[in-house]
Amino acid sequence: MILFNIYTEPFRICEKKIDNPIFYIWSNDFKNLKEYFNDDKFIFVENNYNKSITDFYLLNKCTNFIVGPTSFHWWRAWLNYEKENMYKTSKKY
């Protein structure tokens, strides 16, 4: 089960710092995500062509990151030049 409440605080912080943010959501399993992220500010990146490479490239184009408990997204955010634009879902990560 995904703990959606871990994203509440990072979303709130981004919305305070960024005017009209748009959140791109990557996942390996989009089932039920639209129930939790059902606003126009959320865009689901559903990609099946060279998924890992294409997703990594698209993540490279982002300037702010909410980093969840996955190493793939954490590394993309960590390699970003704007380290202060990384918002963690937990102090544990």
C-alpha cells in the first residue's frame, strides 16, 4: 500500500514557494492514483517506450522534485544542479 499522506507536506511547501505549480507524477503502477491526485495540477507521465531511459530524461527537465521512497527518482533529483529544489517526503530519505 502506498502511503499518500507522506506527500501532503511536500505539496504544501511547493505550493507556497511556486506560483501555480504543476506536478508530474511517475509510477510503475497508476492504478488508483487518480483518486488521490485528482486535480488539474497533476499530470500523469504514462510512458511505455524505453521507460527507464525516457523517464530519466523527462525527469532531467524538471527543476523541482518531491522525492519519494524510490531510488530511481531520488537519484534523478540528487543529480539535479538545483539541490535546494528537492523536497523529501520524509527525513528518512
